[in-house]
Amino acid sequence: MPKIVDREEMQARILDAAMTCFLDRGYHAAKMQDVARQAGLAKGTLYLYFKSKDALLLALLQRYFDDIRARIRLIPPPQTLQQFFQALRMTMPVERLAATRLFFDVLGPGFEDPRAARIIGDFFAWLSDQYAIQFQSLIDRGELRSDLSPVESAQAVTAMLDGLVIHLAIFGADAEIFEARVTATLAVLETGLRG
């Protein structure tokens, strides 16, 4: 009787192994054999799920942004600007810096792979849309400056926070520095949005 394997569970196991290998050895040094060994699989089995290291990287990138999206969806819509910033803090854990650094190192600052650019662009467009909806609601409540465009403000906040995370990831901030910079950035943003 053939063994029945849950495809999603196996893919998750392989992606966990790939992330471990890529972070430990570096993406370029890690081989598919290393990933298979880390996952406890034969190399041929690994190729049934992912045809290449690039496919693994793109799946990791998609999972990374899907996880952030899922975290954000769990947070109730903010009723105040303070709640908005508390929610932002919950979606920016320091544990993500290593993965951010990996993606930036491999894909480069220009994200020249159009598939990666699409994954990243789709996420940030979605995030800006979410923030714009929340900002309009906060404007209606008198929590946010009414002279600001909710769409343009959401795009600006998204870009600033993305820049902060990339900066901290590239320059290797530890947890204490990360928290201090996030706190300072959110305070500056709140002052500008509240007016």
C-alpha cells in the first residue's frame, strides 16, 4: 500500500528545511541535496515538490508575505490612531530580519526576477490598500489629519516602514536596536499623521 502524503504539509516541511539551509549556509552555497537532507528526504523526492532552488526561494518569499498578510488580517480594524500603531508593531517582529536579509541578498535591491517583483509588489499594494481603508476610517473619526489623502498617506507609511525593515535587516540590527528604531519611527509617523 503506497504511503499517503499530505502535499501541503510536505511542502511546508521542505520550505522550513530550505530556510534553515539558506540562513545557515547562504543561498548560493546551499545545494538541493542540503535541503533534502535537512528535510529528511531523498533528493528525488524534493524535486517532486520543487523543481529548483529558485522555485524554493520564490515559495519562501510567497510564504513570508502570506504569513504577514495573515497576521494583519487577524488584527481588528483600529478605532484610534494609537491602535493602528499598536497593530503595526505586532506585524513587525524582529525575528523576520534574517529572512528579510536573505531575500534582499539573493534578489538584490532591484528585485530583477519578475516573479519575485510580482510577489513583493502584490503584497505592498495590498498592504497600502488596507492602510488606506483604515486611514479613511480614522479621518472620519477625527483621529487623523483630514488634509491628508488616505491613499497617499498609506503608500508613504508603507514605503517608510519597508525601508526601515530593509535598513535594519541589511545592517544587522539586534533586537534592542530594532525595537528602539521601530519605536522612534512610529512616534515620528504618529506625530505627522495626527498633526
